[in-house]
Amino acid sequence: MLGFVTSGFTGSVTADIISGLVGAGILTVLSGLVRWMIQKRTERQIPLKGQYLTSYEDREGDGQIIKRKATATLKQRGQHITGVTSNLDDNRSWNIDINLVRDRYLIGTYSSNDKADGSIGMIFLDRRGDTGELHGLWAGYDPHSNQIESGHYNFRRFTPPTIAILTPDRAREAMAILGRELGDQYVTDHDIMEYVSRPDALAETAINTDGRVMAVSISEMIDIEDFQGLFGQHLDAVRKVVPGFSLQTFGLFKSIAVSERYKGRGVGTILLRQALNWFEKQKATTIVSLAWESDGVCFAQGILESVGFERKLRLERFWYEDSTAKGYQCPSCGNPCICTANIYFLTS
Ligand SMILES: CC(C)(COP(=O)(O)OP(=O)(O)OC[C@H]1O[C@@H](n2cnc3c(N)ncnc32)[C@H](O)[C@@H]1OP(=O)(O)O)[C@@H](O)C(=O)NCCC(=O)NCCS
């Protein structure tokens, strides 16, 4: 009898435990599901995952504040964002661990990937509107200066474009961008068809997800006659700033134009890096680029300097005669063009 009661009691306890466990299991699965659904909703409504171009203020050894550039790749799990950021110029990198607060602010930490570096600190970013841009501040301990440093910190979205050689069927699209950004017929219809077919020239395009051209760049190998044609009366001045001028094999990064709505997303830099790979294959030892400056702003300065170009000369009213002879309209000053040319060199 006693045995029967005990086994009945034990059986009902076991059943209770099992149903308790099942209930707890179902609750765990349900709360996990709810958490997962909330995470997914946040990821859909406030997508932060992806690649970014970032810039941040940093202090040099001499105390000067400079703008550093870095890439960042972020992963998102609901409100929790992790990722890695790497400097463009020296490849130093940091882990980022931040949380989305009130659907707008991103607050968290960064820490160096290199134990010998040891820099660590805080990040505060404000996500304004739907542009995907994040603006804010960083502050942290820098073991090199043994100080707390801080500065502005900005993130811009980056979607890598498809790069394609310019083909004749895309020449009209490319010409429209070149015309808008550099002046109508600064690069002529005839020029573009030549660049498309010449083996010692490279005309490349960046294509968006709809298959439309969003940027164009033109590069070519040049000899001393081309140099003479390009610089004319300034040739001697140019010779002086290039050590071993007559021994160099020159490439010219001639033109680059990015459609207005795609500017500032890394497209120009990607085309420039592609061109540099091509120049390397052509065995160019020095690459020259003429960067246009208007009202003190040189648009290509950032991208050229980020890959190592150095400005060696400034030539005022450089395109004055050329624009008068050819009649093109400079987008900044019309015709004749009174803009300054910044002459940049990159020597391998
Ligand atoms: C100049 C021009 C070609 C630049 O193209 P762009 O696609 O806007 O340039 P990017 O987006 O690559 O670079 C913009 C900035 O982001 C930076 N950047 C690029 N890639 C980056 C990256 N991976 N991480 C962080 N920063 C990056 C660049 O260094 C540049 O810095 P800056 O703000 O100091 O200038 C474009 O503005 C243009 O077409 N201008 C009109 C025509 C012109 O002036 N052409 C040059 C004379 S031939």
C-alpha cells in the first residue's frame, strides 16, 4: 500500500516537474522569439549594419589638430552594434561596441586591437534623419600622450560601387557627368572616344545598383611631348620639382568626376585607387595630377592626399588660355577660367 502511494506521489511530482520544465521551455522560447522579433524590427527600422567612411579629429605630437580618415564595418543585433574601424593612412584599428539609445543616440566604447597600442575610450554619436550619417564625439585615453584626448567623430555610409571600363555605349552618360562637374567639353567627345580605345589610357566608371554611371575617371601614360603640351610655359617649373625628371616614366591622372548625389561616399577614392593599380601595371614611376582650385577650395585635395599625392606647385589662372581657345565653361568661374591648378605628384 505504502509503496503504491509513494509511487503515485512520485509520479505526480515527476509529471509536475516535466510540465514545469515544458512550461519554462515554452516561455524561454517565446521570450527569445519576442526578443528576436524586437531585434529584427529595430534592425529594419534603424539599420546601422554596413560599411562607413569615418573621419575624426586627432592631435598630432606638436599639438596640432588634424582630421584622420578611417573605414568602419558595423554589425547590428537589435540595439547592440559592434564593429571594427581602421585608419586609412596607418591601418591602426579599434574594436567598437556601442548601443542604440532612444532610437537616436549611439553610446559605447572603442578599444585598440593592438595590445601594445592600448588606446581606449568612449564614443557618442547622434543619428540624424535617415541619411545614415552619424555625427558626434570621441574621448579617450591615449597612452602615447598619456592624456585624455577628444574630438569630433563622423560616420558616412559607404556602398562599394561596381567598377567597369568605360565602353562606347556608356560614353554619353560619362560625358554628361564630366560636362556637369568639369565644364561642358573640357573633355571633348573626340577625347573620350580616344581614351576608350587607347591601350596606354584608362577610362573607368563607377556604376550604381541600377546600372547607371555615377562617376568617371581618366588616366593615361604621358611622354615629354605630352608634358610640354600640358604645361607649356610652366614646363621648367615642373621639371624642377620632380627629382630625376628625365629618368621618370610618367602617368597622368587626368580627370575625375563624381555625380553630385554620389559625392562623399568613397567613390572618387575607389576610382583613384583603381587608377593607381593600372599605373603600377604600366610601370609608371611618377604620377601627376592637376587638381582644380576655386575660391581657395581644391576639391580633389582630400582624395589625392589620402593615397599619398603631394602638392608641389600652384599655378594661377592655369586654364585661362586653354579655356579661351576651346571655349569650355568652368563650373566655378565660366569662361575664361581663372581657377588655380594644384600640381600633385606621387612617386613610387
Ligand atoms: C573631387 C571628387 C572627384 C571627389 O570624389 P568623391 O567621390 O566625392 O570623394 P570620396 O567620397 O572618395 O572622398 C571624399 C572624402 O572622403 C574621404 N574618404 C574616401 N574614402 C574614405 C574611407 N574609406 N574612409 C574614410 N574617408 C574616406 C576622402 O579622403 C575625402 O576626404 P576629404 O573630405 O578630406 O576631401 C568629387 O567631389 C568631384 O567630382 N568634384 C568635382 C570635379 C573635380 O573637382 N574633380 C577633380 C579635378 S580633376
